[in-house]
Amino acid sequence: MPSVDVIIPCYRYADFLAESVGSVLATENCDVRVLILDDASPDHTPEVAGALCRADARVEYVRHATNRGHIATYNEGLDWARAECLLLLSADDFVTPGALARAAHLMHARPDLSLVYGPYLSVEEGKPRPEMPSADLDADHTIYDTRQFFALNRFINPIHTSTAVVRTAIQHRVGGYRAELTHSGDQEMWLRLALHGSVARIDRPQGVWRQHGSNMSSYYYEQMLRDIDQRKLMFDTVFGYPEAAAVAEMGGPMRLGLAMSAVRHASQPFDRGDVAGARHMMDHAAGISPAVRRTRLWWLQRAKLAMGPRAWQAIRPVVTKRLGLSLGRFVAPIERPDAVQDAR
């Protein structure tokens, strides 16, 4: 029977931990183990984790004496894993029914796969939960070779971590997360794994992202610049691996995609009246890939900057109608991975 080791890093998420662990232990048709890695949480994580260990022998618990940070904690968990597959699952997320079994059985049947993922659902405090998928093993899937998967990563990170099941042997071969990639390490890891095998996308929700006050992101200008810089460093890192020589021609298009994402980001400071910030983001984009200056997106943003926020808002409905497109989708940041609601 296929097996999955699930590493659950936890820092101040005691209130969510039981549901996260429970979603893994409910898995059928697949052997599972869980390691809770408590990075010196100041809340009641020890009490919750202790109760989970006593209730099920498949659960292990390690508590750090001092906070080591998420990268070191992730890598500790990867070293622990020895099952056929592994999943790194945040303590505030959980897996859908049957998710681990679907991924593990597909991985078992396809030795060429290094990574299996799927779309995710999101839940938000105070709002109705979406309907969970059935636990059936059978689900359609798509296989991407290395070049195809790299193409998917041009504009966004297509994978939410709650859905990313990895072949353990390949994970140990490629190593752990890089300390310098504090905000783009996940995407770098997916691309690194894709250099060593094909990637499969299961066409059924595989994980659940919990939105709450502790993790909701606000994209202020400094955060946007940081994220763009981290993704550029991530691409530079990936294309520096010897295995990336086989897809070296993807470097230019992927950097252009990142530059276009930066141009989209310029809409946020612009809409708040920060024209200087928007111009700086545009300059940043051109520094990543000068080819972005030849895109329609670039010239639309340049026209907006020339007009200013008030004039742009006045003519925006006319431009939208003339261009026959949704400017909200055209110029807004595209940062969310494969969310179910985005595919409708």
C-alpha cells in the first residue's frame, strides 16, 4: 500500500492543529504518519499536540527549545520522512478527503513523477465552508513534463503547499529548502523537483487553505517589491542548477512573465494614488526583463501613469468597452495559485 509522511510545522496555530492532523489521520487506502514540529510556539500547542500523540500512535511530536524559523523547521521534517511520499502541511491548513491516497496511488503507479498536486479550496472564518470532494481514488489528472511545468510558472506559483505531495526519494536527492529564499522557497522547490521528474495535477481539490487574521496578506508596496525580488532570485537559482541546462531557453520567457507580474503590481500603488511607487515598480519590471517594454500591458500602464489616477478612473469604463476585456483581470496582480474558485 502506498505511504505518505506528513510534516506539520506549527507556530502559534494550536487552535487549528487538531483539524489539520485529523484530516491526515482520516486517510484510507494509504499508510500515513504525522510529525508535528513545534517551533517554540508561545501558545498551547504542547497540550494539543500531546493529546494527539496519546490518541494515535501514528503521530509524533517534536518541540524546539527556541524558534528556528520556518526554513530550518521544514528541512528538519524533510530529513525525518521515509515513506514513499511526503507532504509539508501548514498547521492551519488541512487536506481534503482522499487527497493523500489519490496522490500516493498516482505516484505509485507512475514512477516518473516527482510531484503531484491539485487545486485547493479556501475557508474563511465566519463564512460557510465549501463542499468537500468525495474520497474516491479515481480522478482525472494531467501530466506535465519539465518544460510544460516550467511554462506554468511564468506568471504565478501554480501550487498551493497544502496539495503538494512529493516523492520522498527525489526530495532527499535534491535537498531541502534554501535559507535565502524565505518568500519564494516553495516555488523554487517545485521547479527543482520538476528538473528530476514529471509533475501531475489531479483534477480534484486536494487541500484547504484557511484564511484568518494571522495569515491574510496585505500587498503593500514594500511587500510587493520583496516578493518580486525573491521570485527573481528564485529563477536565478533554479536556472543555475546543472539539470536546468535542458530547459535553459525557458529562462527568458519566465523572467518576462515575472516582469509582467511586476507591471501588474504597479496598479496597486497607482490605485492608492502613489504614482511614484507605481513608476518605481515599472522600472523594476524593466530591469528584470527589458522585453516587457514591448508588451501591451506595459503601454497600458504607461498610459495610466501619464493620465494620473483621477483621469484614469474617469475614462476607465470607456477603455474597458473599447478593448473588450476585463481590465481588472488584465492589470491586477496574479499571485494566487490553483484555487478552485478561480477556475470557474
